[in-house]
Amino acid sequence: MARKGGRKVIHFYNSSGKLDNVVQFLQEIQKKINYLTLNCSIEGKAVKVTIFGPRDLQYLATERLRELANRYLSS
């Protein structure tokens, strides 16, 4: 039986304040997470990522997103 899908929203903060870092973050997301549907929105230094798909894959994507955010969005 397949796991139930859903939606998960994760918020990140671009403490570096650099637009280039956000662009690199989004490009890495495209390369590394291609097994789920993602929507990203940016408002100021706030980055909101919404993940759609099976819960087990959402968990894996969340861990990868946190790693990428630590690499690109921290100061």
C-alpha cells in the first residue's frame, strides 16, 4: 500500500542577505530534488518551500533542503 501524500511547508531565512546565494540554493534544489513537486517563494530574506508528494519522500527532501540551506543561506 502506498503512503499517503500531502503537503509540507518549510521556512528558511537568508541570513547572508545575498541574492546570489538564494539563486544557488534554488539551482541546487532543482538538481538534487527531482522526485517531488516543489514550490518556492521568496519575500525579502524569507524563503518558503512547499513540498508535495509522499510523506517518506518529503522527509528525505526536508533533510536535503536543510543541508542546502545551511550551505547557501547562512551568513
